[in-house]
Amino acid sequence: MKYSGIPLLLLSLAAAPAFAADADISLTNDSAKGQINFYDNRSEIQLGTGYTYHEGSRHLFNVDFHAQGQTALGNLPATAGIGMRGLAWDDDRLDGGAVGLGGFGTVNIPDVPGLSLHGSLHYAPSILSFGDSDDMTSLELRVSYRVIRNAEIFGGYRYLNTDIDGTNHDINLDEGVLAGLKIYF
């Protein structure tokens, strides 16, 4: 019998209102990811954790820690964060992880209330990788629309890749067009 991480993901999201600022779930054709962030965008830090179940019994866990602040990109209000993302993954025969350095940015579009663009990029060289990972790259791009005051929908693209230690091969741990929703508490 195959283990499915979907019940764990749903249970985590159900408990989120007790201790989180926001929770989101996103789906690609091959994966489901849940993310909980503990502080809102007015805080000077951001701490979050996530779990992704990928078809084929691949499990991905992340912990994020960033310094964040309000800024502007031209005349557009923005939130930016710089920090790290710890990633651990487990597949049938391989497992590994890394601590990637990078950041994120969210830009609000005032001419279209509720519309925002979000991007995050983290990279871990081999010195910050462990297990079967030799390096790791994590990229996510989103376009979001806040439907109501405490919920938004989004679409975008996610790419998570690692080189396999001791080989000339790499694998995409998770990649694809995504859709999801975020709820603010």
C-alpha cells in the first residue's frame, strides 16, 4: 500500500489558524504543496514551513527564515525578504537536502487592486548540501489576485532541482505550472 502525504497536508492546513498568519496550498500536475507562514508582511522576520507530496512517493519538506521589510519598486509598493530556505527530500532510493540562500519579493499593482506578483529564488551550492544532493535550486513565480480581504488565488510556475552527488545527473524534484489559494488569518 502506498503512503500518501495528502492527509498530513490537509491536517496541517486545518490546524493553521491557531498559530499562523497565512496558509496556502498549490497544485501542479504531479504534486501538492502546503505552506504555512507564521508572521504577516508587517513583521521584520518571516518564518514558514511547508510540505510537498510529489507523485511516485517523493516527499519534500522546507523551512524558511527571512528578514523582511516594506519597500517600493519604482512607484509600486513591495515586500522583500532575504534569508534562507532549508529543504529536505526523500525518494525511494535517494534522499538529501540543502540550505539555500536567497530571497523573495512581492509587488502590488495599485492600478488593479488585489493584483500582485511574487517571486522567490534560493540556491545552495554543494558546501550547503547533504545526502544525495550536490547543489539545489528553488524558484517560484506567481501572479496572485486577492478575491476577498482574507483570501487570494494564484497561478504560476515552480522549479526545484538538485544535482545528484557523485554523478553527472540532476533531477527535478518538483517542476510545473501551479495553481493555488492562500488564506490569511
